[in-house]
Amino acid sequence: MRSAPWLWLALVALDAVAIPAQPPTLADLASGKLEVVDLSYPLNAQNAYWPAENYRPFQLDTIATLENNGVLSKAFASPEHLGTHLDAPNHFVAGKPGVDRLPPESLFGPGVVIDVAGKASADPDFRLTAEHVKLWEQQHGPVPAGAIVLLHTGWGRFWNHADRYQGRDAGGRLHFPGYAADAAEYLTKERKVRGLGIDTLSVDYGQSRDFEVHKVLGHAERFGLENVAHLDKLPTRGFYVFVAPMKIETGSGGPTRIFAILDESDRN
Ligand SMILES: [Zn+2]
């Protein structure tokens, strides 16, 4: 018996409609189906850190060994703002939450990468402006509400060369790229991002004197992420970011584990 022509047509039509990929679930993450990119550097005494008074290198001491004590145990000391770390709103603005008071829901969000590695390579004092962000949005779509934005400057390639990473000139001034204040204003106010990250020592560029971007973030009660690793391994969009800072009571920030969870269903 021949099937009705309308049925055949309907099947052809159904086949022609691409079925959109489903967004990943936490169950997919738990079962190991999703690719996870670790965006944190290992902490060690060679890590570049902010060259200011009272800052000091990461320090790790062994306080018990398997040979002598039957257990391996170490003690560490570190500035809060060393290695891959989070800047809390109270870092630059009085009365704002410390790292221990950031709402846990604020530490997860859709991620986007804004790639300025070419521009930063030509100009180490490059700053991402609101205009640059709007041009990026024309190409890639709006930065999603609640996003965690990651600025890829290419500085990660200098991570193991602390002097080059700081970009210190003969006069001791620092040169590395960053966000401009108007980009931070646009992203926090218009796009309601949860945080701004970067693969350099600071969300403000190296030449900054007044740390405007830090202040915009502090006033908006959003966080910064600095020395974020492996941004070259991420797509422009189509991933989620999980941020897990150490919960230092009253802390102005702290060493942070950051993971990107890739979402193949959201690629463009
Ligand atoms: Zn910091």
C-alpha cells in the first residue's frame, strides 16, 4: 500500500529542519561528557606578582613528610592578589563586599572571549574601549546578561617570564594591556556582566595610575579575575565559567580556581 503523499512531504520537511543541539546539563558535566578547560595557573615562588611594597612571592614550606611523620603536609603564604585570582568589590571601594561575601550565584555565568591579542601585540598599552566591545557585538552578538567576560590579550605567553609579563620599562613603569573604564561601565551597566577577567596582572592597563576599572567593578559589586590562564584554548562564545575563589573572611580577593565548561550547542 502506498503511503499518502502528504505523509511523505511531511517527513521530507521534518528532515530538512535542523534539530538544534540541546544545551548541556549538569548531568552531562558530572558524567564527564563535557570538555573542561582549567583557566588557573599553578601557584609557585616564580609567579609574577604586583610589584608594590609588602607584596611578596608565593611561599610553600613542607611541615610534615611521609618519611619522618607518616604524612605529607605543607603550609603556604601568599598575597591575596597573586597567581590566578579574584578581585573582590572591597579591593578599591570602601563598604563593598569582600571575597567571602560574594553571592555564590554570582560565580557562575556564560563566558565570552574578546580577543585583542593582535592589537595588544602592536601596542602593549592597548585598552579595550566600549566602542571596541560594541564592534565585537556587531560581529558576535550581544554579550549575554550575567556573562563573565574574558579579555584575551596574548599576555599568557609571557607568564613564565615574570619581567616580560610585568612589562617594566627602564623607569620602572609597567606596560601591559587592559580594559578602559568606559568598557567596564558599558559591560557592568548595559550588559550586567558578573565579572571581567584578563590574562595580565590587572584589569586596568599597566600604565594606570587611578585603577578606574577596578573602581567601576567595585562600585557595581562585580569581581575582576586576573592572570587568567589558557584563554587561547577557548572559543569566542559557547562556554560557561565556574569561579571558585578561596573564602578568606574580609579578603579583598584570593587565589581562584577557574574552569570553562565548553558548550558545543552554542557555537557561531
Ligand atoms: Zn587583583
